[in-house]
Amino acid sequence: MSALISRLSDLHDDTVNGLESLTALPANATETDVGRVMGTVWPKVASLAGDPLAEIELTDAIKAAASDLSCRSLPGLR
């Protein structure tokens, strides 16, 4: 379970850090400024979000939880 918690924490932290970096830009920030921030954040977030459970051992309980309607579309749980 610690691997799952770590993976989801990484996704959360990278997303929050990206949001904080974007909101810290000055009001007159250019598209280049936004692109610079997104260029450092988006690849990490996208790679984790695409399949956040890649390489995570899924227990029977996790697989059972995936039958919940809110989880059915999550990659790796099908």
C-alpha cells in the first residue's frame, strides 16, 4: 500500500506545485512564462496521470474497489 500512497502523493504534489507556480506568475505574465512553468510541470503530471497505477501491485481489495462506478474509468483498474 505504501507504493500506492507514494504514487498518488507524487501526482498530488506535482499538480499542487504546478498550480502554485502558475498562480505565482505576475498578472502580466506572457504565454512564454506560462509555457516555461508548464514545460517543467506537465510532463511529470501527464506521465503519472496517464496510468497512475503503473507498476503498483494491485491487491484484491483495490481491484474490488475498482468495481465502484467512480473508479471504472481509471487506467490500470479495469
